[in-house]
Amino acid sequence: MTLYPSLLSDSVSELQKQLDMSGEIDEISTVQIDIVDGIFADTVTITPADIPRLDFGELQYDLHLMTLEPLDYVYELVAECDKTQVRACIAQVEKLSYQAPFLEEVLQHQWQAGLSLDLFTPLSAIDDASWSQMSVLQLMSIEAGVQGSAFHPRIFEKIVQAQKRLAHLDHLIELIIDGGIHEQQLPQLRQRGITSIAVGSALWTATDIVAAVDTFLKG
């Protein structure tokens, strides 16, 4: 299992603590920074302009954009940040007017380009042309934007649908499940062939984060 610790906060100091903890664990190489603008969801987090205040050490990061017009945040990322530590930019499709310009801009910077679907958003929300440009498909197992929500079993049906779609492509797309994942969901996710998960509150509320990471990695 590949584990991406999910970091969602409006506090740079809180995020730095989580980065420091993640950086001390050899099995963690990439974290996911959640950006929420208060419009997509009520939560408000840091923006890409705050990222230079963070010390990632050797970690790479994915940017998960839960915002109105995610492309604007990619432009901000390009202007403000050290681009060498970015692995991927992943946009929620629900407030993304045009998918092609977003994907093209991300790819221009040699990052992986991804789209994310909220819990009740169907796969058909992804344009046919987008599949050839994507490297990441993320499916939310909660309603996006609020860390600590409960995992919804509805996601299992969508996983099956997504895997059927991915099987007909001529290139690999990483399928990431994000939201509300705890130890009890791991066997079901593994049985369905899921090898990548993003986990937030289950890590940050654990009394022993190293043990929690080990649990998620081994399932």
C-alpha cells in the first residue's frame, strides 16, 4: 500500500509539525497538501502562497485543490513555490470549468496531472479527452473538504466502475482513495485492488503515528 499523509489546515505551524512527523518515517516519500478556499467547502486552509513557509525536507508533495477554478491555484503555485518538490496537482472537477487547460498547465511543469471526484460525482464528469492526460484519478470516500468525516461505503461501487474504465486505457493511472479511511476499511480496499490511499485524521489523532503508518502500509 502507498500511503499519502493528507495535510489540511489553515495553520502553517500545524502543517509543519505534520510534515516533520511524516519526514521522520522512511516509508513516507510524498504527502498531500489539501487546499480548500471556503467556497468549494466551508473549510479554509493555507494557499500555495503559504507553501514557501513550509520546510518539506526530502518529501515531495501533491496538491489537492478543492477550490473554485483550480487552475488559478496552479498559476499561484508556479509563481510562489519551489517546483522541484511537487509530484502532482489534483483538482476536484466540481468547480473546474475546463479540464483540458488545467491538465495541460500541470503537465507543462513536468508534474503529474490528476482529477478528483467527490463522493457523489459520477465518473462521467471527467471529459473523454482528459483520460489520456491524467496520471492520477482520486476518488473521495467522504464529501470533499472536511477532514474527520466518516468513510462512506458507496465508494466501493465507484471503485469497480473506475477500474473498468482504467482497464481500457493504454497507460497507467494511479487510483487513490481519499477520505475517512481507518484500519477497518483496509481489508476491503485491498480486496478491491486499491494500492494508494490518502489518510488524514486517522494519522494525526493517533497516539503513535509510526505504528499508525505501519498499520496502513501493511493493512
